Amino acid sequence: LEGQLKTKSAKEQQREYERYQAEQAKAAIQGYDNEVKSLIKEMEMPKDQQGFILEFMGVGNPANDIDITDKKAVKRLVSEAKAKKEAYDQAVIKDYLKGKGETPKVGSSSVGAPEANKSKMYLKDARKAFLEAMQKATGG
């Protein structure tokens, strides 16, 4: 009878320890979720992209809670993930096109456009023009 009480007490202690570990794990996960959410909110990005990043980081990700032995649930999860990824891609494309539609601002140039009909100057002619310019500058 005493042996049965000891084993029963040991089993209860084991269950209590397992409950404690589960509570600690849940608290750690909640802390992680809160930290990731606050960091994502600080970043400058659209709301639809924030949801994608949160899920990517494991916050609210249904893959964390799925029974991996249930093939139907896994298949459903994969199809939902594909739809979410396609929606994210479309949001990125939309943002890109929105930014691309704006006219880029080009600064004014102090140099005029190059002359198209200007004749080529050969090295011999350039030396001659340089020599004449130097003689004019020196008064000779």
C-alpha cells in the first residue's frame, strides 16, 4: 500500500512538473510574440506586409498549431499559404507600379546638349589650335 502511494505521489509530481513546463513555454511564446509585434510596428511598412512578416516570424502562424500527422489539415494549410503568398506578391507588385508611375525628377544640367553636327577634330588640328591659343594668350 505504501509503495502504491509513493508511485502515485511520484506520478502526480511528474504531472505537476509537466504542467509547470507547459505554462513556462506558453509564457515564453507569448513574450516572443509581443516582442516581434512591437518591433514590426516600429518598422515603416504597409499593414498588409506586416501581417506577412509576422506570420513568417511565427506569430499567429497556423503551422505552429497543426497536427502534422493529419494529411488533410496539412494540405489545407499549404493551399492557404499559397493563397497568402500570391496576395502578398500582388501587394508588392501594386506598390512597385504605384512608385514607378511617378515621373522621376532629373536635375538641370549646366552643360548644354552635345552638338550633333560638330565635325571631328584630329590630333594634328587640336595641337595647332592649342598652339594658336597659347600664342594669343602670351601675346606672341
